Amino acid sequence: MERNAFAFATGLFVLLLGIAVLATSRWLAGPQAISQPYLVVSKSSVAGLSPFSRVFYRGVEVGQVVDIRFASDGSREILIRVELERPVPVTVNTYAVLKAQGLTGLAFIELLDDGPPDAPPLATSEKRPARIAMRPSLLESFQAVGQGIAEQIQRLTSNLNQLLTPENAAQLGRIMNHIEAGFRRGY
């Protein structure tokens, strides 16, 4: 009888210890935030972005990247699945921008909204996540403008090379000599 009581007490102790460990681990994990899925759609490079990258809404961390893949319809779009905590005010005017974290090369997504404050919320669900368009970042915009300027300079240089043939350079030299001679005579 004494062995049975000891076995019962040991079993009860192990059971209570297990329940205490589970309760403590749930307490340490903190409250489970309810999240909503969205698809950020990019037509340009997402270099530096990876699963578990952070997502910010106007500077406040609100979620993380879950998955990155190409669209299956052949459109060459990159679909980035993000999970956002619930009370994020994502509206139909919300857009995403890819930003870099300093010199590390890692990237994160910044969600911005420049529409009116009373814009309708963007409806989303687990089966059909709402799409948020990704716009080019400031750096990408500067790169595009810089590329255009470089192409214009190249065309200008090519046109100047065509204009300044040896015959045209000699003619221009004669014109400059005539102008200089005219100034010496007082014209």
C-alpha cells in the first residue's frame, strides 16, 4: 500500500510540474497577437529582403515577412506575403517601399499611406490576402533619373563628336581668327 501511495504522489508531482512548465512557457511567450495576411507586390528587385524581415507602418514595427516568391501567372511580379498585427490601419491608399538597413545590405518593408484619413480599409482574408503595391524607393528613383542623365550625356557627346570633324574644327578655327582680327581693328 505504501508503494502505491508513493507512486501516486510521484505521478501527481510530475503532472503538476508539467502543467507548471507549460503555464510558465505560455506566460513567457507573451500574448499571441492576431495577425492579418497581405501580399506586397513588387515589379522590381527585392534584394536584401528575406523571410522574417521586419515590416513597419510609418515607422512603427507592425509585422514581418513570411514568404517571398514569384507570381505563378508568368507576370514576373514578386509576391511578398506579410503578416501584420491587427489594429494596423491599412487602407486602399497604402503602399509599400523597400528600404535598406544601413550598411548591412538587409532590407525591410515600410508601409506608407498618403491618402485621406477617411479612406476605406483594405479588406483581407487568409484565403485571399489583399494586395499592396510596392513603389520605387527614393534611391531607385535617383538611379533611374541618373541613368537617364547618363544616356543624355552620351548622346550629347556623340553629337559633338559628329559636329567636330577635322574639317569643321578647321572652319571653326578660321571663324575665330576672323572674329579676333575684327576686334583688333575695332569693329
